[in-house]
Amino acid sequence: MSISEIRDQVSNMNGTITVVVNDGTRPSPWKYLSAFQPVLAGRARFLFATGTHRPVTPAECRSILGDVFVGDVVTRSNMCDDGTHIQIGTTSRGTEVEMHPWLLEGSVFAVNSVEPHYFAGFTGGRKSFLPGSASRKTIEQNHFLACLPKAQPGKLYGNPVHEDMMEGVALLARQTEIVMVNGVPGSDAVFCGAFDSSFYKAVEVAAVKCGVSVKKRYAALEVRPGRTLEISLYQAMKAVFLWERAVEDGGDLVLSAACIEGLGARQMERLLYASSASIAVPRSSEEYLLGDHAAIRLQKIRSRINLSFRTGIDMRRFGFSAPPYRCETIIENAGFSFPVVKTENE
């Protein structure tokens, strides 16, 4: 559907409209929101899809919404532990789906962006809701699936995390009218309509736009995640998880990021220490602790290549060595792209 058709659909929604948007670690949706300002003005409240992340700051709110919506706009970050989330069903993989109450109080208009993700395949679409607008319990049960082998970057078919997310949001769509806009950063492509069809169309473009051909694995590679992901190590590590497979066995991978908020998540210290030794894969979501999937991946990376950091954080306490003086190749905006290694049958 076109933006004009979606604008007409949004204008016909009744009552208050909950607008779901990314938090400050993803590209701002303001350029898409501007097209809908006439039909949202005075009717919209904004829910930031923060998942388990910290709340959006006032400065980030202005950056996310731009100058499109000014004045007394009602905004709220998803607070996954506040006890207000409402259970709407259970997926076939056992995830108990608990969603923010605003999503069940009228129509929903979601604006998102689609980029590669290291275990969900791609961000965007369903991710606005699960994990973005879900409770901690729901997020942990879903993210346990990231410990499974088929939860890989740039892949959706057979990916258990993605498929579980789609089931969870389908449960919500049975109870709530959802209209969605999915854009692809760095392009003019934008897809509107249902949460699933608009997402899959955006993925087709993102897979081409964000996939970087790598003919030969690098002996030494430096990755710079991109401005919004460089706020903390938690966010910046996405570039490591996306690009580690582009480094040859025994090679060097360096993460370069400012990380002004330090580690950025309460589980980061635990998983960094855990990744220095062999880690048992949890057998069920009951055994899983948030971050286990990242610790398992990081342990495998550390056993295969030399990972080091230029972040301003003392990583020696976690067993990492100093980075090499220079790397032969630097990848900018590495958190928003992924390698397509031509030497593999991918």
C-alpha cells in the first residue's frame, strides 16, 4: 500500500491512536511521521519500543520525533518490569505473550526500520512489539530461542526467534488493528500495510541494501557500529556479532565505539566474564538468563579469533588483549550491514 492509502486508513481509525516507534538506538522515524502529521495531530500518543532497554531521554525523544510533533504530546517508554503488561496468549514454542496495555486500548500505528539483526535475522516489523513493547518474561522466553543454531543474522526461514515473534504479534493483531510503516535506512524504500506483509517486503530490499559482498575473509578487521549503536557496549556489540564471520580463523576483529554509557546493560558484565570459558547451552527458557545467547556467541567468537576493543572501557578485566595498532580494513556503520561471504555456500 502507498503512504497516501495508509494515511487514509489511519485517518479512519477511531479514538486515540497509539504510535509505536523505535528507541534512540535505531534510526529516527521522523521523516515517515511527517507524512502522517495531519491525521495524527491531537489523536496520537507515542510508545517507545524500548524492550528491556532504559527509558528514552527527553533529548532522544526530540531526536526521534523531530519537530513534527511538538507541544503536549503524550509519550511513554516500554517499562518491561512495571507489571502492567497484559497476557494475550502463548506461542507454539511456549512464549507467554504479554504486551503493553496501550496496545489493547485502541488502534495501533507502528513506524519502524528494517536492518540486519544478529539473531532475529532482521530488525523491524514484528520487533516493534516483541520485544519492543513486551514484558521481561515474554522477552526472555523469546530470546532463549536465540541460543539455537538457526537464529542467525540475515536469515528468517527456520529462524526460531523470528518465527516466535511473528506468532506473538499475530496474537496481538487478532485483538488490535495494526497499521505499519517499515522503512529501509539509507534508501527511499518504504513499505506500508499489515505488520507482516510490509515487513517482508522491506526485508527484500534490506537484504540487498545491507548485504556487503566479502570475497575473502579478513586477517584484520575493524568495525564501527554507527552513531546510534555506539552509545554503549551492549548496542555496539551487534557489529561484532554481525561481522565476526568475515574474519579468518585466528584473525583480528576490533570493535571501535565511544560507548559513552559504558557497558549499557546490567547483564553485560556477567556475559563478558562468562564468555571467557565454556558455556552450557540452556535446555529451556526456565534455565535461560537474559544475555545467555550473547555469552554463548561471544565464547565461540573468542575461541576462533582475536577480539579486541577501542571503546574507552577497560576490557582487560574480562580477559581481552589490547587491539592491534591498525587493521587492513575498516567497516563503517557495521551495525547496519552484514557480510555475504562469497566463499561460503550461503
